[in-house]
Amino acid sequence: MKQYLLSIYEPDGDPPPPELLDPILKRLDTLNEEMRASGAWMFGIGLHPPSTATVLLAQDGDVLMTDGPYTEGKEHLGGFTVVQAPDLDAALDWGRRLAEVVGLPIEVRPII
């Protein structure tokens, strides 16, 4: 079975209020349980905002450190799930279901 990265892209800014976010998180827990029960779920994590990131860049024999995201944008990687699936179509189905649950763009990419 191949492994696939399901990346969740979130808009920059404050998270939704609890009355909107809590039902999404409950549906996400249900989907994660379905992935586990099927044997597809490998692991998944959420990330702190991009403002908490530190970028390291090796350049001219030195390593430069910069606070914050590597690129500025209107969206950022908010979290991801790694699944194993027999093929891309099966991984895309999990990605589709994840997109329906969270209402955000999901990128599905094979892992080398």
C-alpha cells in the first residue's frame, strides 16, 4: 500500500468561533475513527499558526534563522493526515471526505 499526505490549507486569521468549529472537530474525529477502522489512517496532526514557525536556510556557509512563515500568503498549512491506500483513487476518496468535513482545501500527494 502506498502512503499519501492529505494537507489541510486554512485561511490566515483567527480560528472560527466555538459554535462553528466544535461541530467540525466532532465530524473530523468521526472521520479519523473511520480511517483507523479501515486501516487507512497512519497519523494526523494540527499545527500552530505560521507566526510560531522558524525558518532555517543554509546559505554561504552559515544558517540564517527567520521567525514566521517562509512565504507570505492568504492561506497556510494548518495540519495534515497521512493515510495508506491501495491507489490514488482511494486516497482521493479520503481527501474528498476530509474536504467535506472541514470545508477547506485538501491537497492529496503521494509520499515517496
